[in-house]
Amino acid sequence: MSFPSLLLLRHGIAEERSEDREDADRALTPAGRRRTREVLDRAVLLGLGVERLIASPLLRARQTAELAVAAGLAPSLELASALAPGGDPMPLLAPWLDAAVLPAASEARLSLALVGHEPDLGDLVAALLGAPPGSVPLRKAGIAQLQWRAAAEPGPQEATPAGAEGRWQLRLLLAPRILLG
């Protein structure tokens, strides 16, 4: 039986904040694009590919997601405002998690990637692990992978994001320098 996995990817190094540019329009720097591409190539070599990828609509996250698709990490990308800074990604997990815990899906390799921002992604990891907010920071172009832990007798509340906290196990937490070392 295969349990669902969740891959979280923080966007790469982006342009500095500026009064002349909206935060949503900050692009990856050339160094950020290069480093992110290298990280994603390594992630693919490690077998971290996913079936579905959802990204924040902000330019730097969208560019990171496009690099992920180009590297072969995912077949395509979707955008969701829930992954923008300050958003709530838990509703994005609900339909995926509901499908993942169905008995018919238990033989499938269910994998989802979310591309977004800090501190939101790190706080999502912490929440899913049952840890305090701020305890799992992600570096730029950093990756975290979580695996769903099966319960002896799952209850209905465990099939929803609200019941998902503490039901995950951290498999990987990788800073770019570790992957590229």
C-alpha cells in the first residue's frame, strides 16, 4: 500500500523588494533561476516527482513552478491564490487528501507539490507534523517532503485537513546547499 506524499517547494532567490515594483511582480534573479533549476534537476534524480503541482500566482513562485515542470518534477502546474503570502493552503489539501485516503486509491502513488512562500510553507509543514508554527523554516529553493502516516483505525476526521495535523511524517527537509553540495 502506498500512502500520499506532499512535496513543498519554496520559490528561488528573487529580486529585492522595491517601491517601484509590486511584490507580486518580483521575478527570480538569474542566480535564483540557475540555482532553482539545479535543485529541481537533483530532486528529479532523487525520484521526488509528483502527479500534481500547485503554485502561488506570484511571479517568483510561478517561475519556480515552471522550472519544476521543465525539469520533469510534475507534468503541469496550476495556480492557486491560497498559496500567496498569508493564504490558507489547507483547503487545497482537502480534495486531494480525501481522494488519497479512499481504499480504491490505496494502491496509487498519490503525490502533490505546493510551491509558495515563507513563512507559510514552513508553518504548513509544522501544522501537519503537529509542531509549533515557525519550527520548520524552508530556505529559498528548499524542499520538504512529508508522507501520510496510516492510523490503525482511521476515523472520518482524519480524512480532512483539519484532522491531518500530526498525521504526517517528515521524510526530507533539504536546503539547496545540501542538494547541490
